[in-house]
Amino acid sequence: MSCGICDSLLLSEAMPIDASLPHEVWHGLYLDEIRIALRNWSLIRLIEVALRNKISLQLESRFGDDFFLGQPKQLMSGEQYRLREAQRASKIPSRSVVVRNLPMGFWLQLLSKKYESTLWAPALHHSFPGWAGQPRNSVHEEFTAIWTLRNRIAHHEAIGHMASLPDTEKLVRTLLLLNPEFEPFIKALHPVESPHEQ
């Protein structure tokens, strides 16, 4: 017998488990996936906003307030293109709108090896005081793992079985390292479970 939920969501491809399991097991596994995604999405959202704000402010501080309104020579062609697209998508070309229009992948590229001497060394390492003493590639890898988790959740792909992805505890630590002022948001979004709920 076919399971409409299982068939329509292609769970057999998304989740590496036996497709012959009873439907109740499939449904339970899929609900677990949804719970994990819901628990983590709010933290990922805050991390993405904090990351872009930290990086954009640091670049403007180092290279000028109009960094995101022009075509900064420090950016390579791929990031120049993304920046132009974000500028075009801004009906009112303001710095804050352009920054909001840039995807998380743009910010990750700025942390990659190709920008180590031009952006990381002179400016961006100051955006990550919580990672003081760690090399650029460690910071890049940490946020790339979060970006992977973000994309898997957004595309309804399985995440519960992937040990390489950050868990809720890791996301909270990362967010607090980025900006400790987010602690009240974390407490509101993820209150500590009471003993009778565990």
C-alpha cells in the first residue's frame, strides 16, 4: 500500500532508512525531522543576520561607508556580480537594503581562502572576536556547516541523521560568540525544558 506522505515527500530518498518500514515509523521519523528543523530555523535566522551585519559593518569601517553601494575593487567577479544584483533589486539603493538582499552564500565567499589577504587579514578577522586565535578556515568551515544545514532545511531535505551538521547547542554557542546580546532572544525562542517535560 502506498503512503501519500511518504510518496509525495520522497522520504525514501531523503532519509537513509529502510523503505519497507511501517507507515507509522515513517510518519514518526518525518515528524522528528520537522521538529529538528523548527528548533534550529530561528537560530539560523539570527546567525545569518548577525553574520551579515558583522561583516558588512567591518568592511564599511575599513573600506568606506559606500562599500555596498559601488563596485569595490576588493571583490572578485563572482561577488561583484552578486553585489550588482542586490543593488538592482533595491528599489531605493540604500546600504541596508543592499546588504539585506545579499544571500548567505555571498557572506561565506568573503570568508573563503581567496579573500584571506585582501579582506580577512585587514578587516574581517575583527568581526569574530569569539574566534580569536583561530585561523580563517576554521571560521569559514563553521559557518559553511550552518549554511549547509540552512539549505537542507529550506529544501526539505533530511537533517536528523547527519552528524556533520551543527546541532541546536552548537548553533546557540555560535550565535552567542557572534553577538552575546542575542541571549534574550535565545531564551525566548528556546526556553529550558522543565524536568517534567523531559
